Amino acid sequence: MTTLYLAVPCYNEQEVLPDTTKKLLAKMRSLIDCGKISPDSRIMYIDDGSKDSTWSIISELHEKYPLVAGLKLSRNRGHQNALYGGLMGAKRHADAVISIDADLQDDINAIDLMLEKFESGCDIVYGVRSKRDSDSLFKRATAEGFYKFLKFMGAEVVFNHADYRLMSKRAIDELEHFGEVNLFLRGIVPMLGFRTDSVEYERAERLAGKSKYPLKKMLSLAWEGVTSLSIKPIRFITVLGAAVFLVSIIMLIYSLISHFLGNTTLGWTSLIVSIWAIGGLQLLAIGIIGEYLGKIYLETKHRPRFIVDKFLK
């Protein structure tokens, strides 16, 4: 019988935890009663250094319900590191781990299908949104643009998949071998290989509280994914540099011909435009290269991705 852990990252989620726990407990108990999962299965909340009463609520829920476990990080490390910490903590006790956000916008009924595919031999099962009708036009455009941008820049991601997925213990063991500190799990997990599948679901409205991924954070996550998984931006700089060099050769030839033909005139506007254009390209190139150097700098320090403060089993 499969021992299943639900890894639920939490950051300032005091408003949603009571209702989330009620729904997850009902789902887990029904799966246990049907014999689909072991009674040793757990709902494991990962507190990512919340500033509200999230951890105290998790502790109370743990005392009240045996199916609830808790993992408290020593400080806020971001969603990806918190999720990774939950996966590493859960794999010691579970045969499979399903990661899901605390707001339960992801349909928990898809868990049944994920388990079926796991039992049929899949090590990784992705939860994929079937449609985005509930999103605003702006949200839909930016979200779908996010995935298309990542793919264009060379990052291997599953379209319309966030972090709602099932991973077997074997898959998580292999994930642990990836040593980078700058994590982008949506791009790393597909690199694992193994037998994979997906289930479709419709995303619901958030139960309460505010989204932890506004546009600014989505853009930051997209850039993190690109710079963590692809060197295409640096290659673009190389191509752009070559193009500018070719243009400069053409302009040099044109200038020499104009000089010998006596058609040269003082061109203040073209000179200023050229200076600004080349200067801007140089600053952009230095900035992109600096991003990569900064990541290399952080990776060489080998700092821990997270530090566990407390673990309630």
C-alpha cells in the first residue's frame, strides 16, 4: 500500500490553513478508507519563515490531527527552496510525494488520478491546467507568455504546469543529486527522465488571502528559470555583437567611399545615436553576463538551500 505525503509550502497562510486542512483531511481519509494509500500517509505543511501565526496553527493542527505533519524552516528561503525542503523531508517516510500550494487552487480530486498513474508505473505525474477561463485576459496572457518565453529561451518546462505534481521516492532521490542552489524545479524535474505522465484539472479561485505570485514575481521567476537552465541570453549577446560588428564594417566601407567621392558631411545626429545605441548594448551585455557571474558566485559558496528549525512528524 502506498504511503503518500502531501508537501504543502506555506508563507503567511494563516487565513487559508483551517479550510485547507479540512479539505485535505477529507481527501486523505477517503483515500485511506478505500485502501489506496497507507494510514501512515501525511499532510506535511512546510512553513517558509512566515511572519504571521502560520506555524502556531500548523502546530495546533498537528496536535489535533495525526495525519498532519509540519516542517519549519529557520527563515524565509522562497517557494522553490521550501518545496524542495518538503520533498527531502517527506521522501524518508513516503513512497510518493505530491506537492500542492496551500491555497488549494489546484484541484485536489486530481490526486486520485495521479495515484492511479503512479501505481501503473509512473515516477512523475504532472498536474496541468486544462484551461484558463477563470483568469483575466491580462493574467492569461502573462501566464501563457511565461511558459512560451521559457521554452523560447531554452528551458524545458511543461506548458501550463506549475508545481502541482507527484514524484516517486526514486525520482526525489535523483533530484537530490542536482547540486545547484538557485532552484527552478519546473525546469529541473523534466531533466530527471523516468516514466512520466500528466493529468488535467481546472484551477479554482483562491480560498482567501493574496496571491504570492503577482506579475513582478512571475517575471522574476521567469528570469530565474532562464538563467538557471539556459545560456541562450549569452549566445544572443554573441550574435548581437557579431551583427553590430558587421554593420560597423559596412558603415566603414560606406564612409570611405563617401570620403573619396567628396560627399562627407558632419553628422551630429547619427554620431549621437550611434554612441547611445552602442553604449546601451554594452551595458545590457554587461548586465546579462553579470547575472550569470552572480549565480556562479553564489553556487561556489555551496550554502545550504534551507535549514530545518522544527519537524513535527
